[in-house]
Amino acid sequence: MSLSHLNDFPDRLSPMLVKELRQGLRARGFIILFMALQVALGFVLLSTAANLDSSNAGTATSGIIFTFFSIAVVIVQPMRGIAAIRSEITGNTLEMMALTRLNAARIVFGKWFAIVGQSALILITIIPYLILRYFFGGMNLVGEIVLLLMLFLTSIAFTALTVGGSGGKANWFRGIIPVVVFFSLFTILPRMLFSGGSTDLIEICSLNDASSRVGVLCYTLGLAYLSWCVLSHGISTIAPIAENHSSLRRLIALGLMILVVACNAMGWIEPIFLPAIFAFIGVPAIISALTDRAIMLPPVCVPFLKRGPLGKIAGFFLYPCWASGGFFTALIGAIAIGTLWFSPSSSYRDKESMIVFLACFGGLIFPALLATFYGKWENRLGTYIAYLILTIVLFIIPSVFSGITNREDAMFFFIWNPITFLFLVQQNGANLDHLLVSVSLVDAGILTLLLIQSFRAYLKFRPVIEQAKKEISGPPLTR
């Protein structure tokens, strides 16, 4: 019996995944990274074996192993997905792929999973080094294995970020992605470079108590949600206009918000974590909704209109366009702010915390409002990010100047920028009542203008909706 068929990938795998895996495993960059990691870890273990008398030899070895592994799979590997989708767009190969029954989802997930598969190969090669490290003593077996898996999940999320964002038209926007990924790792790697930090992380992942188990579970679920959001956005960038991927993203975010509200009402969530949970769920959903397409076709409206009045109301918030995204943003914001303010727990009513939350919410929607006045808004996400950076710069420069000159009162001339309240609330003697009223009025003004712009854009889609109604109520087909 011939075994030649074992030398190739099975036919059940996606053609895109097979193509990307073949190219990725043969790439010079992956081979160099793979071999360099093995040589470095082998040298570390040999050096440690020569100094077994050291009391912290095992702990130092674990920190070095995790550091090298983090550099390989959390920094280097995700960088390989920066041009994953853009290379197909510039090469004009998407149309050819569509002829082979590869839809947008299979293309994006295939590219993402190919890089994840290469990272998984690196993960497998790390396991023998951990087995050898066990003989050095002082090893927290469960903690180190869970930490290794958490680093791998972090690599999966960062890879999803680079692959999902690689479809952007602006080169500068795709260049921001590696910068964000690289500097985000500064919160992890410095702690691993020292034995104490590595020990703390291992203890957190040890699953010895309820807080450790809940923390690991929440971190895993958060990475899964973030990965799905960015990959879904990447699918939308190359999918045909008639395909609707936005409504599902908004429905899932809305469902998660309602679930958090229900859990809070039953006392299952600590009050201090509630604003962070709302922000983690709402920020990706709001940015995605406000930067959605400005085009809508009748086939997209038909599934909503078929469900009667309830479907029409749902379409007002869920249609795959930025016009309905403004109404969706208002709904998400109302749920979060209303829950924080009217919660039975008095800690939610802390005025300083509410000012910070409202300032962040206003800072999130203010760039979208500015972008609505920009006529040629083709690269919607890139334009939004550009305005967001502009608002942050307009906050940093006056705050630094006022700190140097000791003229904090000058910052009140910039309260039209909501994130300015993040500076004002920290000043000594700040009147929290006045600041809470001011930030509420600023947010209300920005949100009102955004809803007006959204409604004006929504009115342009009325002919499309009417055409969809005609398609639904058209004459039946005759045999």
C-alpha cells in the first residue's frame, strides 16, 4: 500500500490554508526564527545545567524560556500578517479566488490560521525544554503550562489584529499595527526578564484559587472576542457589498452588553470591573459601527424587512452602514452609562469615575463626528484613527503647556474635546459637580450632532429600502 498520500495535506483542509501553510513553512524568515529559537534555548539549558548549584537556576530558566517564546510568537510571528490581505488586493487575485468557491471568510481565516499553525509548531518545540527545566527543581507545573498557553493565545489575538487590519488602504495605518503590537508587549516582557516578574505571572496562572481561574477564563474569552472582532472586520474589507457581516458583530456586542447588565443585576460582577468590561465590549463594536460602509444594497435590507415592524426597527440599528452605526452607538452608550449610573451599588455613582467614563466615551465618538464632515471618506477606519490621533494630540499639547506654566484654568478653553476632562478631573480642588455637568453636556452635544449626521445619511438609503420592499412584495414567480 502506497503511503505517498501522507506527504501532503488532506483534501478536507481549505485550499487557502494549505497554500499559506506551504509558503509560510518554506519562508526564510520562519526557518531562521525557528532555528534561532532552538539554538538560543539549547544554549540557555546547557548554561543552566552547568550551574545547578544556583538556588534560582530553575526560576531564571523559566523566565528566559518564556521571554524567547514571547519574542518569537507574540512579536515576530504576528508581524508576518501585516500585508496578508493587502497583498491579495494589490495582486488582483481576489476575483480568481472567488471563482474557486473561496469566500471572504475562508480567505481571511485561512491566512490567519496558517500563521497560527506556524506559531503552534513553535509552541510544540518549547515543550521538551520545559520537561528538561523540570529537573532543575522549583517548577510550578500547572502555572508554567497555563502561562505558555496564555502567551500562545495572546499570539493568536495579535495575529488576528495584524491580519484583520491588513486590508486597510492606507499604508501608514498598516504601519501603526506593528507599533501597537510591539509597545503593548512592553507590559509583559520586562516582567519576564526578571525572575520575580516571571514568578508572579506563573502564580497568576497557577489556577490554585477562584480568582486565578476566573482571571484566566476572562482573559481567554476577551482574547477570543477581540480576535473575532478584528477578523470579522478584515472579512468585511474584501467581502462583496451584498454580504452583511456588520449586523452579526453588532448583535453579539449588544447581546454581551445585555448579559453583563443581567449579571450585574444579580450581583455576579464586582463593581470595580464593570466600566472596564463595558469598555472592552463596546469600544470595538462602536469603532466598527462608526467606520462601516456608506453603501447599502436591497439584498441586505430584505432579511430585516421580512420580519415586519420588529425587523424594521432592528434595521434602524443593525443595517451594515455607518448611518445606522450612529444609532447603534447611542444605544450601546445608553446601556453602559445607564447601568453605571442607576446601579444599586453606590460605588458606581462615584462622580470622578463617571467623569472619566463619559470623557472616554466622548473621546470615542468625537473623531467619528469630525469625519462625517469630511466628504471623501473612503478609507473610513484609517480616517477615524487619524482624527482620533489628532484629538489626542490636541489634548496632550495643552495639558503639557498648562503643567509647565501652572495655568490649569487654560484647559477650560479645550473642553470641546471630551478627553480634556481626563486632565481636569485630576486637578486639586476640582469641582466634580461642575465637571460632571460639563462633560455630560459636551457628550450630549457631540452625540446629538452625530445622530443628526447619521439620520441625514440614513435618509439617502430610503430608495434602497423601498426597492427592497418591492422585491419582497413583487409578483410570485410563474411556472
